[in-house]
Amino acid sequence: MRFSLVLKLLASPLSVVAVVACNPAPAEKPDVLVNLATVQSGPRVQADELNGAIARDPRNTALLARRATLRLAAGQATDALADVSEALKLDDADARLYFLQARAYRALGRLSAALGAARQAGERGFTGPELPLLVGETHLAARNYAAALDNLDRTLRLDPDQPSALFYKGLAYAATADTSTAVQYLQDALARNPREPEILHQLAFLLNAWRIPADAARYAALGMRIDTASGLLRYDYGRQLELQGRPDSALWYYRRALALDTTVYRADYRLGLAAAKARQQPAVIQHLSRALRRNPRLPQARALLAEALETQNRLPEALAHYRQLVAENPGNQHWTFKVWKINERVQASLPDSLRPAPRYYYRRPPMPVRPLPISPMQSLTPSAG
């Protein structure tokens, strides 16, 4: 009975409309987009995904090496070194593990340990170009330029188109003041890797130092298009503007460089020099204090900072910098006088309870004159004859 009623309703078009009207379709739910900010990916997450597999098979050196590699890529060098050390306890004959250990030591700045682990890798048969490249870069970081160039040449014999080896050779020659050769190697590296911002920065920096700002501007502008967040490239572009007589534009780029990266101490240094020229002492103190924390040997920076602190009546801080100038320039009468003068003002500003007792100088009394020894008396015995 009920089945025949349904057939009659379906037979009539109007009845079909009525059935649909009586049973409306469920409302469509709006699409929910995934918040990309909450999506986790990258080497750190991939390394964590291996935790379960390693817990099930803790003696699998391949898994430990894989997690160590991912942790190195994620910047977790200490954890990576722990994984490699555990793998080496299980298999101390695998050359790749020693190479991975050398990479971890290098990431931690332990240069001697990195070289030792690399030597172990070579002795166990690791023959890839990555090994002399790592050794050369480690020697470069240790400022052993002859050994660095030797290993980088070995890398290029194994892989002539290795841009990293060419790049590091450029840095080595730049450190030894062979700027023309350094620029040539950096240009060769750029030809093989034209979108590497670090190569572009080094080229721009060297050309600015070599007083060729037009060429430096070309490399810095290209680097800024590739890496929009690089403070170093902003500094390079500002420096070439200053060299070409556009100081106001240069200062804008220096400030932009610091907004992107507060470790670009050369931008602080240039802003501090400009502030000293304009007699803006608070700005001098701000920029040169930060620059000297990064590089304590910047020319004129400490003297300008000490004088700015003195003008702002920050005498104890000024005195510390004047004393440092005396230590760096022994025998300099100007800085020696400044130390004496500012020290007197600092002592005078202290409350009586903290002021050291005055030193009174007096002339030492002369030593008492000792009487001469009494000469023996002549004999009174009459002589014969």
C-alpha cells in the first residue's frame, strides 16, 4: 500500500517538486582552508618522525645517520652529534659516519675535532669531494689559508665545477689581501651558481673595499632582488652610495640593514661616524656601542664613543673606554691625560663614604748622619832615643 503511493507520487512531476520541497537538501558546508602557518614540515619534523622507528630498532645505524643528517639541516648540531656518536658505538668502521661527525663538529665550531673526524673518514675510505671541501672550509675558519687552499684545490680536481670550492678560494685570497684573485674566483663561483646571495654579498663587499662602487652596486642590487631579507646586501648597497657621494641615501640603507639584521655591525659603525660628524652624541653612543661589541678594533670608534660618553656626563663608562685606549696605545699622552682627568672627576662625584682616602705625598726626611768612627789615640809611651 505504501509502495503504490510512492509510485503515484513519482509519476506526477508536480508531486516530485512537492517531495523535494518537503525534503530540502542539506546545506553545503563552507570549505575550510588549512592554516599554512600551523603546517609543520622541514628537516626538524622529518627527524622527529624517525623517533618511533629508532625506538623500535635502536641498533640501526642507517636510521641514526639519517636522523643526524636531518638534525644538522635543522640546525640541531648537538643532537646530531649525539646520534652520530651512538651510531659509531655500533659501527666504528663506517667512513660516512666519521664524515657526518666532522660536519657536526664543524657546525658546533669545534674545528680541531672536525679535522680529526675528517681524517678518520679519509683513512676509512671516504673519497668524495665533500671531504676535502669540508676540510678546506674548516682550515679557512681557522685562518690556516695555505692548508685551506690546498684542500680546496683537491676538491676542484675531483669536481671542477664545485661552486662552494671556488667561493671559499675567493674568501681565502681575500683574507690574504689578494683582492684581484679573490674577485676572479668569486665571479667563477657566481657563474656556476648565479642566484646565491652570499656570493653576491662578498663580491659587492670586496668591490666597495677596492673602491669600485659602480660594479658593487650591480651585484648588491641583484642580491637584494634574490634575498629581500638580507641586511648585509642592504649595507653593501648603502656603502656604494656613500662612496659615490650620496650619504643621505646611504644612511637610509644602513638603517634598513639594521632593521633586517642587528648583527650588521658595519652599518652601526657608519651610522655612528655620521652621528659624530653631526654632533648627535646619543646616536653616537647607541651605534658605536653596538658596533664595538661585534668588532672592538674599528678605527676611531672607541675614541668617538669615549668622547660622546664624556659629553653626556657618563663618566665611569667614558673612563673605561679611555683606559682601553691607553692599553691599546701605550705612551699616548693624550689618552693618558684623559684617564687622569676623568678619573679625578669620577672620584669627585662619589659620596664621601665611597670616596677613597686622599693620598698625601711628603718628602722623606734625610737619613741621620752617622758619626765617623773615632780614630785610635796615639801612643803616649816615650820612644827610645
